[in-house]
Amino acid sequence: MLYRERMSGVDTAWLRMDRPSNRMMIVAVLVFGERLDMRRVRSTVRARLLGYRRFTQRVVADPVGHWWEDDPAFSLARHITRAHLPGKRGPVELRRLAARLAAKPLDPRHPLWEFTVVDNYLAGSALIARIHHAIADGIALVGVLLSLTDPTPHEPVGGQPQRLRIASEGRWTLDELVTPVTGILKGAVALSGNVLEKYLALLRHPTHALDYARIAARVGEDIAALATMPDDSPTRLKGRPDVQKRVAWCDPLPLAEVKAVGRVLGCSVNDVLLSSVAGALGGYLAAKGDRVAGVEVRAMVPVNMRAQDAEASLGNCFGLVPLVLPVGIANPFRRLYEVHARMEALKGSYIAALSLGLLSVIGFVPKPMQEEVLDVLANKATAVMTNLPGPQRPLYFAGRRLEELMFWVPQSGNIGMGVSILSYNDGVQFGLITDRRLVPDPERIVARFRPEFEKLLVALLMEPWDVRRDPGTIERELAAAARALE
């Protein structure tokens, strides 16, 4: 008899979110300066990836729910395919292939993942990984991909997966905002009588959640707090998505420069990066002739809710924080300090834990109700944005140096844009996935990330700097310098 394991409510929710317009897959692109050896790729995946049992299990359903079950017909050859780029075999062709694969469903009869090795990208190779969100969230899956790598090109292939902590080089992601909340999930804080306690009780005893009527009533009550969020500004970035996607990414920014700017201005690295994203979106809208004054775009941001001793586990364990980006503020310093203020206001928020509990519950309700709830939340946002710090040293996969790493998380409901920020090897990379109908040219947005950051950098270099001066005076002088650059 085949081994079975019940799927959690959160994982079930993500499994059932699949739509033709938004496939629930994490998509990653890994770029190598040398050609990959297919035999070593297969042996590395067999030794490392298949150490996670999920990658040899298919999804099966019965009247009481969904299960992970060992695939009796598992074949590694089915999950590692090859592709050849046409034409110039450069970034344009690779982006087109990645976008096409992002819209292609995975085979539900087998484990929900696939690696596509691109043999002829520039002078080397690329690998496009597609992994269903039901297996794990983006935070865990980037860790899975990194566990396939080595610190040198000559490491032995065999052995157990080397599970790398995503934030091992220092925590500067949005999960800093809810560090107190992760303690709640471990029972460190008692919120007697609070709705959060009800969520956590369901998380601890998911079988209690099989009473559909009772859960449906609770979902209706608990969704009210999130549903009262106002819609963000209507823009061309927002609308009902099509099936086809577009992807783009930029060359990495020097992480040392981003850290230096943040340190001088009294802001976090995250503040600087998010402000650059807001500026790029605002500049794109303005270039299209759209009104941008006062425009704000809400991004739903995944926040890691795992305890540190559970960072290597799969499954979905994250909450969502709604972050409103002030894309209508053209002055880069005013925009940066506004982002900083909004990030400070989010600290200590329980929204991430609330949304994690909600996702756990709706995995047990009828699918039409799940879609209705998720559509309510999706209509409040324009984008999903993920921000992860990776290792700040070069890594090797199958003996080849990993030059660049990009990834995108799926957009639920009718959200048509995904923004990803990932640091690796002393650089910070921005990636974008968009709906073809809403934003057919994401490369025009990506091209604005670096200039938006450089506005801050150049203005700082123009100004005499004395850290002992009043911060308010510094801000006013820098804002004047920024206006001179506009």
C-alpha cells in the first residue's frame, strides 16, 4: 500500500487556487556562465532534491480531503526536461521561455514540479524551475533550490540535502516586522478570547475544521477585518488578468551601496529597496501618460512565520502583510521617508498571523467559497511582492557557478503583478512577472529600478554630510538636492 499523508489546510488552499490566469507555481531562473552537464544535473537532483519526500509524491483526493501519496510511476526523466533557445539565445529569448512556462500547468498525475535545462543560453546554460505552491511557500522553496548548491565546484554529489537558511547572512526582510507574532504561533503569548486564538486552535487541530457550516460562518466573521481595507488606486497595473505572462529582471545592484545609503539616511535596506520599487512603478505610469499624483499601490507581502528551528521544513507557513507603496511621490527622499514611516507603523502587527489562520481555515471550506474570499482580498491589492536575502557568496550547482538567481511567486485571485527582490553574492536583483494584457512591457518598469536608487546615491554624493546634524535638516537638504535632479 502506498504511503499517504494528509495535506494541511493551508497547502490545500494553495492547491485549489490554481486558475488558467494565475498558475500557483513558484518560478525561478538560475543562470550559469558555463554549460551544465545533464548527467551531473540529474545525479545532483536525485541525491539532493529527492531527499525531500514531497518531490516524489503526487496529490490525490477523496471525499474527506486531499493527500500526499507516493507516486508509483515516479520518473526523474519526466521532471527534468531540456529546451533550446531560438535566435540570439539571449535574455529576451530566455524571458519569453520563462513567461511561457509560467503559464503552463504542471501535470496533476505526478509530483507538482519540473526543471527545464536551457542548454544554449549565451555562452552557458540556464535552469527554469517550476514548483507548485502546495508543496511549500516561496521562502521554503528558495531554500530548497539553494540546498542543491555547494560552496565550491568540486563537492561530492551524494548525501543529504544541505538545507541553507535563507536569512543566514542577516535579517532585513519584512519578516522583521512580525517577529513578535512568530512567538504567538509557538504559544509564547496568550491572547485569550481573541479571534487569533481561534485560528491557532484550528491550526493545532485541523480535523476539528471539517464542519463546513461552522467554518463558513467563522470565515464570514473573521474576514470582515481584512475586507474593510479600502481598495488601492485604480491604475493600468490592476485588472482581470489574461492567461499569458511576461517576465523581466535587471542586473544586480551592489548590496554594499544599498546598505550604505540606508545607513546614512537612517533607513533599512528594505526601506531603500521598496522606495525604489515605488519610484519605478510611478515612473512607468507617468511615462504612459497616467496621473500619478496621490496614487498608491498595495502589495501583499508574504512574511515567514516559521520558528527558526523549523526553517528547513516544507509546506506553507507564512502570513500576508498589506503594504501600500506611495508611487505618486516623485521626490525620492520624501518617498523613502514615507515608506520608512509606513514600515514602522506595521511593526507589531498581527495581520500576518491572522492571514495565516485564515488560509488554514479556507482550505477546508467548499472551493467556491474559498475563491470568493480570496477574490475579496485580491481586489484590495495590485501586486504580490517577495523580498528575500540569499547567501552573499558564490554558489555552485552541478559543478557550475551560479551567476544569477531570479524567482517569482504566484499571484492569487485576479492580481496581475508579482515583484521579487533577492540578494545573492553581494548583489540585489529585482524581478517582475506581469499579465500580458495589463503590463505587456515589464522590462520598462525593471529598467527604472536602478535609476530610482541612483537618485538617492547621487544626491548623497552631492551633499556635504555630517551625521551629527539634525535629521530634519538633513532630510530637507536632501529633498532639495533631489528636486534639483528631477
